[in-house]
Amino acid sequence: MKETLTPTKIALISMICGLVIVSALIAGCTQSTPQGQTTATTAAATQVPATAAMTATPIPSYTPSQSNLVVYTAASLTGASNTIGSSFSTANPGITVAFDLDGTQALKTQVENGAYADVFISASNAYTNTLKNEGYFVNGTVKTLTTNYVIVILPASNPANITSLADLANPGVKIAMEDKTVPAGTATIAVLNNLANSTYGQSWKNATISNVVTYETSEPAVATKVALGEVDAGFVYQSTATAAANGTYQSITIPKNNNYLQTYTIGILNESQNQAAAANFEQFMLSSAGQQILTQYGFTSP
């Protein structure tokens, strides 16, 4: 005989089913984790707080290697880096050089954030001294490597018809220079002050600075803006113009008595696991062979 479901029985069955479902959900949410393991959700919540911020300067993925020498290098050596690397590898078979080329301020931050490197080449004594005082260098290995002067480069077509340093203050001229945190930016500011004090005056300096339309975080970035014709002029090191292909730029030299001589240093980092090769590389860079390459690319003797 088929049983008739009354409204009371239906309500009772629904309540029981609901209790069963709720119990299952509670059991799933409170299920224990075997000792020594953590669920992915818990790990994420524990290790990466919701308010965590990403590091401004990412850490490159270089790892220690007996056959791969990692050299953090000021970006203004970009033009010379291939020749340096190939020449060193020829003299030291089995060892290749991996250059991380960036503004010295960025390279310094990378080292401080734990990035791996064997050798550090800086375009700023200030940043070198900071790392030295923080204990990042092998004692006694920090040495003067080379020097560099500031010049002004123009696009090959020179659309603003700039023929002298005085023209940099002309209305409508677009200039690129490096940010003040970049060694080349510090050098450029010193040059502008020197030129204003000796020859052109403060009004020229103020007008020239007013014409700056972009501040870049590396010296090669300024050169690129000029080469592409995005600006009418840019302050860079003379090595950048020397390394460029013929016809890339016109240039205006700055008298040495008003210029700024940038000093580069080289040193071996404490964390290097390939210090023999690092010492060989430093010795190569300081030797006549290394210095000839630097001279070839527009650097000057220390």
C-alpha cells in the first residue's frame, strides 16, 4: 500500500536533508591537514599578505656558474660590452660573460635586494661607496676603471637647427636627459651649472632645463630618444656617440673646463662563487688590452 506524504512529513524530510548537507559542508571546511603540510590557500595567505608590495627593481634570474661570469655593468658601457665579452672569452676559454646593463642606481638596488653577480662596474663613486660600506665588495678589489665626459647629441637631420650650446635654450627645443638619480643625470646637472656660471648665465640654464621634455632612467635611453627623432637634443657620455654607427647623430662637445669627468669603478662582489674568474676579468679590464677597448669606444684613461 503506497504511503501518503502529508505536509508535516514533507517538512520533516526537508529539514533532515538540509542538516545532512550542512554537516557535509562543515566537515569539508574543517578537514584536518596532515602534519607537515599546508594547503595552497593557507600558504598564500601566510606568505603573501594582501598588503604586500612588489619590489620596484626586479631581481634578474642569474645563478652562480663556473663557466658564466655575471657582470653588473653601467648602461653607458653597452656599446663596448660585446667586444669586452668576446675578447675576455678568447683569452679565457670556457668562460662567457653575462652583462646586466642598467643604470648604476638600478644595479645597486638589485644587489641590495639579493640579486646574484660576480663583478660590479659602476658609473658613480657614490653608489660604489654605498655598496662598499654595506659590505658587498671583496676588500681591496674596488678600483678605478675608466672615465667619461658629457656631450650633447642631436638627431642626424638636426630638425631644430642646433649649432651651439646656446641654442639649447631656444623656445620649442625638446631635450632629453637622465634623471638625477642616474650618474649621467648628476653629471649633466653639474655641466649645466658650470656652463651657466662661466659662459651662458642662469637664464640660459633655466630655459634649457625648461626645454627638457623627458627624464630617463638610463643613459642609453636618452640616446635612443635622440636617434628616433623624438627629441631635438640629449645629454649623454661621449662613449655613446663614439659607439654609434656613422650618421646616427650629430654632436656638440662641451669644453673640458666646463665638463664633468665621470669616474667608473670595478669591484668583485663578496657573494661571487667564481672569484678566480672574477679576478681574471677585473685584471683584464685594468690591463692594456681592456683599456684599449674602452678607449676605442670613447672612454678616457683614469
